[in-house]
Amino acid sequence: MLVELLRGIQNQFSGSYAVYAEHLGRGEIIAFGEVERPFETASVMKVPVLVEALRQCENGIHCLDEPITYLPEDFVKGSGVLQHLTAGISLPFRDVLTLMIIVSDNLATNMAIRTVGLDAVNQLCRDAGLSSTQVRRKIAFDSPDPLALSSPRDLVELLKAIHRQTLLSPEYSAIALDIMERQQYNTILTRALPYELLDDNGDDPPRVRVMSKSGSLTGVRNDAGLVATPWGTYAIAIMSEGSTDPRFHVDTEAQVVLPAVSRAVFDHFVGDAWARETDA
């Protein structure tokens, strides 16, 4: 039984986690843990920043070709590459947003927040009905306060809005999904999924496509995304906290244990159809 499986995964984990997922074709929902409680988002907060930036480009406030300059005030360490480059360089806004998502560039995120405005990002969250979601500040590591808060359910609602093109036009929704599909930190959602379905060496595109954003802080690992399969698309958000493993490592506890949550959801939603096809 799925609930027993998810409970067993929780028993293997030193922290706590919650998962919320919805099959977008038939509306079936999976919920385990405190799915409506706000968690620290870590870098998953970059998704609402991306959507608001694209919304402003769609509305003519900014444009994707607009040069955005790296100012000294944007500097922050952590993930990404811009911290290692020279202040004063300019990149097209599209490239800033791409770096923010695909390599989780913190400095690019600060450039994007400065460009679109924190208030606008939070207005987007209100417009989308995300009552538990708030981006509180630009990225810095000198404050003990949460960077941003959201719930697994809110994140799934945001992913559904991107998929259903209710916040952005079809053109800009496609841009958001294209950027998210290129994410290189595939830590939790994809790690335990069937490799033969994710590998694009034989299929272009691969049969299962994951458009996602992960996030990590000490003791916190999150991953949220859309999983598109030949047997339907679903949105999923896994959020965790309190892990006693402080490492930023590919085999940190959460990244070993929590991929089984993603696989359990995959098997529940589409595993039978995939198995029938494999056996045929």
C-alpha cells in the first residue's frame, strides 16, 4: 500500500518530509505528511521568480534580450558560476534566468529579484492562490531567517499553473518549462526513476521528461517538478527538513532516501501502464 511505503521511507529518514502530487489527467492526488505547512524552500523559490520574470517580459515591462548587469550588491556565494566572474558584466535576461534555474545560480537569482522586484514576486504568488508561499529576501547567508517559505501543495499548484498556462501565455509557459527541463541538479525526483525512460540517447526527447527545480540548505532538501510521461503528466513536490546529515554531497542522507518517494509516486501513477508495455 502506498501510504505504508511512504511511512516506511519516513522511518528510514532522520528528518521529516512531506510529498504532494497530482496526476494532471485524472486529478488523482497523493498526499503524505504536512503538505499544507510552510517549509523553507531553499532554491525552489527560484521558480516563482522565474515565472514573475517571464510574466513581466510578456507584459512588456522587461524583455528576454534586455542586458542585466552584475552589480557588486548581487554577490553571494553558494551554487552557480557568476560568483566566479567579474562584476560589471552584462547578460541577456534570458541567460540570467537560465543560469538561475539550470545551475541554481544564486547570484543570477539576486540579479533577477533586483530586476523584477520582491513585491512583484509575492504578488504573483497571491495571484496564483499560493497562501503558504512567500519569498522574503534576496539570497544571503548572513541571516538565520528563512529565505522563502512554501508548502508542497502550493508548489504543485504553481506547477499546475505553468502547465495549464494560466499565469503565462503558451509562448512564455513553454519558455519556463524548457528552462526547467534543463536543470542539472537532478537530485531527488529523477534519481530512482527508470533510467531507460529518462535516457535520451535512444529517444529525442526521452520518453519521460522532468521539468523541475531542486533546493538545498543544511538539513533541508526539496525537489518539485512536472513529470511528463507517455501515460500522463503529474506534478510533484517533496519537501524535507531536520536531516542530521549536514553534508552537501551527492550521497547526503536525503538524496539517498527521498528518491524512493519520487519512485513510489511514479509507480503509483504510471508504473502499471509502463509494466504492461514492457511485458507486451
